[in-house]
Amino acid sequence: MTAPRVFLVDDHQMFRAGVRAELGDAVDIVGEAADVESAVEGIRATDPEVVLLDVHLPGGGGKAVLETLKPERPDLVFLALSVSDAAEDVIAVIRAGARGYVTKTISSVDLAAAVTRVRDGDAVFSPRLAGFVLDAFSGEAPPEVGDPELDQLSPREREVMRLIARGYTYKEIARRLTLSVKTVETHVSAVLRKLQLSSRHELTRWATERRIV
Amino acid sequence: MSAGGWSCDHRQIMASRLHLDERLLRLPSDLARSPNDRVVAGVAGGLGGYLGVDPIAMRLALVVLSLANGLGLALYLVGWGMLPTASPGRVSHRPSPSAERTVGLGLLTIGTLLLFGQAGLLLPAGFVWAVALAAVGLGLVWARTDETNRTGGLLLRCLGGGVLLVVGLGLLFASGGALETIGQLGLAVLATGVGVSLLLGPWILRLWRDLGVERRQRIRSEERSEIAAHLHDSVLQTLALIQRADAPGRARTLARRQERELRAWLFDERPPDGVDGIASLAASLERVVTEVEDQHDVEVDLVVVGECPLEPRLDALVAAVREATLNAARHAGVDDVSVYVEVEAEKVTAYVRDRGQGFVPDEVEPGRVGVRESIIGRMARHGGRAEVHSNPGGGTEVVLEVGRTPEREPSA
């Protein structure tokens, strides 16, 4: 398996240098950018497989990069990376189309693994993101609008999210639930899809309210 | 030096700017209605206190002045509308009531009365009664509802006030003779006009005051998000970098702690001790986890789903979580521990997990009372349960569960 071709978007030069040094041979970094405009140009020019995308960027944020490139390059995979784990940031980039979300304190080994995982089409959920999902999908599905299937998690998906929140890796979850890793990945991808498409009003409301209980 | 200190400076700067803004919107801060010394609305009490005159003399003066074409009454109503209520605990340096000032006020009152009398503007008895009735009506409308209880009963007050106003003005017009003696039909028209404007006055004043409050809040939140954005792009990034770099363990822990504190301050309005002094579960878990991180060189990844106020059973759960996390930090031999807590309608469940060396639970040496007493025993005493799953080389997971009192309806 070849190293994933990665484009790095972050407005902090020190951070880009750090990631470049740490990831080393695990990934092939084909380009870097520090703002929305140069990121869009650079990604068009270098044709990477995965974009490591900072959520906070001058010129509209990571969300703007996602929204510009997603229509023209539907296969391009984005992994959001941020120092912030505020709920509204997480929800905004995931709903804009990112395949996963990791915080900048992630270890380099985990980061390399996450890049490979999203490149292969799977979703990457950190424990914190799993916690947000459980929070947002708690309670009954809203009776009103929308697709009821999209608006709540299946018991299995909930179980997988809980285990991720408890710090289990996909492999550990598979062993514990006697599933294949592939099945776990399928569940996580299904949750990601719900997170992106659900019309649950909690998803938008909760982001601003969840801390003011 | 630390990020925390830096943000404190900015709070002070913000506070001083806001203070300036506040002053522009306010009357002299000492001039306020008295919440304690009051007969109707505390205007005389407040005014008397401000001017250094006995409130009773103040009231007398206002009543007497009402004979001068209702001047005293008008003054009172203006005061009622314009002056805020003083906060009961406020310390203000007011002059103490003195006889000199009281005499002065008396002379001023008599002088004004004589002046009005000279001009033929003293009121006939019928007129005084009419105005007094109208005043009671106005008073009812004007009764400044508390900020919290703005709509309740307002309609009733308006109706009562309106009726009384109409009766009062009707009486005024009916006593045609009185109008003859004053000889000014214009006055009746004026009275009606004033009545109407007085009816609407409180709303306008209140609106104006609310606008000021809202503006202050908006300025505050704008300042805050500006500072948040700046810190986010600078200090938080640096702290994240330090944690990634091969910094010594202590520096990494410090950076993590600073990040946590700064983030809490930036993005979380909730005070660390919970809302309204009631400690929340998430806040106390956060505190416990930070403490363990500080004492031992580990990272604790805390995820809390849901939130609820603390109660004794949950205190026990938090204490057991602390113990389990401490055990993991001390014995597991790993750098990170995962803590996951989920609040459900009837129970709270906590998981403390590490990927460390593990142990055989049945072979715990008797010296290690931590697991048996502080975790299992404590949970059992509070009607909960605790399970310890561990095997050598396979890490450890402690599962804690305890019931909780379901939340009552907010209205209860």
C-alpha cells in the first residue's frame, strides 16, 4: 500500500513544519497552504488524496475550502484538524463534508493512521466527537420533519459510539462486539452520514446550547 | 506570564471600557428610588436621601406642592419613571438629614405655593380631587413591574388605571364651574394630553433603559469573541504545539492544563463551580480529572455526554471516578487514560479505561484498598455498582453505575 498523498492546510507555519517532520515517511506531503485561497489553488494543482484541513483559517475557515472543492472533486477526502474542540466547529466541518475530525494534540502515530483510514474511505471519530454525536442524538427522534432513519442512531451504532467515547480503537471494538473491523467501520460511516444529512434540530441547536445546561 | 494572567488583564480592560459606557447611560448613581424607605414607590425616600432632607418632609412638600396645579404630583411621577430602584446593599455617601436643609425645602415649598397663588393658579378643591383620582389611576398603570414580572398583571393595571384616569378627567370636565374660575379650557386639554403621555411614558422609558442594557451586553459579547478569536489563533495553537513536541512531561502537562483553562474561559460561559452555585456533574468531573493530570504525568481524555446537577450519590460516583483514574495513572504504566461518563434519565454510568499492564482482579494484594474500598465499597454504599475488568497485559476498565433523581419539570 502506498503512502497517502496529503495536502496540509494550516495557517501556522510551525504547526505545518511539525506535522511534516512527524509524519515523515508515513505519508507523502505534496503541498501546503496557509489560507483558503492558496489552499484551493494548491489542491487543484497537486491533486492529493487527503487534505488535512485546519478548521480556523484566514479567508473563511476550513469550511470554505470544503465548500469550494467538494462539488468539483467529490472523491477528495478531508480530515479536519483543529486545536478547538468546541462543538460548533466540529459539527460545521463534518456537515460540510469532512470524513473525520481530530484535535491537534493527537499523537503522530494516530494521525498517520487516521489519514490512511480516511483515504481508504472510512470515517475517523475521536472520543470527543463520539461524545458530541451521542449528545446530539440523545432522546427521541423528532416526530416532525425529516427522515426518521436519519434522525436517530440504531442501537448498534449507539453502542459503537459509546465504545469510541470510552477510548476503544476500531479493532478493540470489533473484538468486543465480535464483529469484523470492516463492520465497525461501516457503522461509523453510517453515523457520519447521519451526522451530515440528519435534519435533527438538535444538531444545530445543541451546538450552541449544550454547554449551557 | 501565563495565558491565564494575560486573559485576566483583558477582562479588566473590558470592564473599564464597559464602565465608561454605563456612565453615559445613567443618572447620578446616588439618585435612585429607595427600596426600603417607601410609601408609594420610594421616590420621596430616595430624593430625600439624596438631598439630605428627612423623607417625611419631602413627602409633605410634595403633597403641598400638588396644590400648586399638581406640581408636586407631577414631580413625583417624573421621579417614579426616571429613577431606578437602588440596590438594597449599595453603599452610598449621602448627606445625613439636616434641619437646615429641611427648613430650606419648606421655604422653597411655601414660596412656590405663594407664587402660584399670586398667579391665581392654586387649585380649587374639586380639581384637587379629580387630579388625585387620576393620579391613583396613573399610579396603577405606572407601577413599575419588576424586570422579571413584566407582563403578568400589566393588562389588569392598565385597565384599572385607564378607568380611573377617565373618571378623574370626567370629574374635571363635569366641574365646569371649576374650569370657569381657572378660566382656562386649555388647562383641561393640557391635562388630558399630559395624562395620555404619562400613560405611554413608562413604556418609552423602560424601552430606553432595556436598550442600554442590551447594548452593554452586546458590546461585552463582541469584545469577548474578538479576544477569543485572537487567543485561539495564538496561545491555544502554541499550547497544542508544546503538547505535540517532545517536551518534558511536566511542560506537556502544564501546557495541557493551561489549554484546558483557557478554553473553558473562552468558550464556556459557565462558571467552574456550576450554574447558580449548584455544582454540575461535568464541572466536578473536569476538576477531578485536571487534578489527577496535574499530580501524575498522564493525559486524561474526558468525555461527558449529558449533564445534571450534583447530588450525594453522584458525589460518590465522582469520587470513585477519581480513585479509578488515580489507580490507572499510578499503576497502569501508560501516558493516557480515557474517562467516559454518560448521564441518562435514571442513572449515570462512568467508564475509566487504560491500555496499561492490567492485573488479575482476584489477586489484588490486601494492601491495595483503593479498588475494594474506595471504588466498589463506595458505590455499593450509595446503591450503585462497580465492576473492574482487567487482565495482565490487556489494560483495565472500571465501570461505575449509580441511579439518579430524575429531573423534575422546570416549572415545579
